Amino acid sequence: MSARALELLALPDDGPRLLLDIGCGSGLSGEVLSEAGHHWIGVDISEAMLRVAQKYREVTDDLILKDMGTGLPFRPGTFDGAISISAIQWLCHANTSNENPRNRLLHFFQSLYACLGRGTRAVFQFYPENADQSELISAQATRAGFSGGLVVDYPNSAKAKKIYLVLMTGGMQVLPKALAAENEQSSQVSSIARRTFSKGRSENRKLVKGSKAWIEAKKERARKQGRCVL
């Protein structure tokens, strides 16, 4: 899920980026970001989980104890993107009588929008209890200034189905293409793309850089990330 969220960020290939991991927990998602060569800062409400990240995963990136519903404490334009795995749905619940989920979501998204650079993305993988939660989260993100929408991978699979909210700053972009079972792939997905994504990253490494197959594979990866490719 973390690798897919990173893919949906559609980051340029010209160097490492500074990313925000919201609800980072024990640092499992952060490991994926580090392995991809990026720097990251993690935020989580659980002090115990952050201790696990530091002690057992030996996380060297910055970790911050913070309730995301109270807003993020970062300067404008700090991050080149943000991911969040299985966390945002918790803002739909009120733990005390003073907590208003609608207000907390809006405050969170406003602070997130401010600390992201223009033209960047934030990707949330989450498990909504129902359609109302998805609509509430999406609506508050829109009110905060984001554009974007939901990307549902493997929508017909009870086990593999994953929901991602892809948010964009700096104007509406083309939403990335959702993943589906091979027999459900649209005609726009080339055969080389199906081979690449079914066998994993090692298939890409076998292609000769600059070859026709390498160029087509790179174009298809860009299309899946929602970029316009000629």
C-alpha cells in the first residue's frame, strides 16, 4: 500500500524529495520512502508507536508526536508530497464531546494544503466505514483547496480492493488510473505494462535504457501516475 501511495504521488525522477508520512506509526511506510531514496518526516498521535519506530526500526528521520486533527505544525511549502496509510478515517470519529469530526478534518486539510508545495500531491489510503465517510473526507479536502478524487484499485475483489484519495495542489490534474485484475484491464493498457506490473520492479531493471521497450514502459508508468504523455 505504501509503495502504491508513493507511485500515485507521481514524483519526478530527478532526485530525492522531502515527504510527510501522516499517521506514520512504527515507521513501516517510512521504510518504503527511505528505500526509494527520499527523506521523510513522520507524524503520529501514538507515542508508543513512535518509540517502536525509533528503537526497533532505527528510524533516523524526524518523528513528531501530534494529533493531526489539531493541524500540522509545518511552514508553508515544506513538503514535496505526503502519504498516509490507514489513518485518515479516524478523524471521522469524535473521541470526546468537544471533538467535531467535520471541523477537525477541515483544520487538518487546511494545514496540509499550506505545508505542501504547489503542484504536489497527497495520497491517503484508507478504510471508510461507509460512503458517507468517503464523502465527508473528500468534501473537507475540497473546502481546504485541494482537487483530486478517489482511486479504487481492484474494485471487484473483496481482499485486494484498496481505496486511495489522491489530492492535488495547484489545479486539477488527470487522476491516476486504478489497478484492476488483468482480465479487467482497459484497452489503453499495453501488454508491456501488464508484464511489468505483474512481475514487479525487477522487470523494469532488465530493460535496456534507451530501448523502445524501456521508453514504452516509462511512458506507461507516467500514464498510471496521471501524467499527460504523448
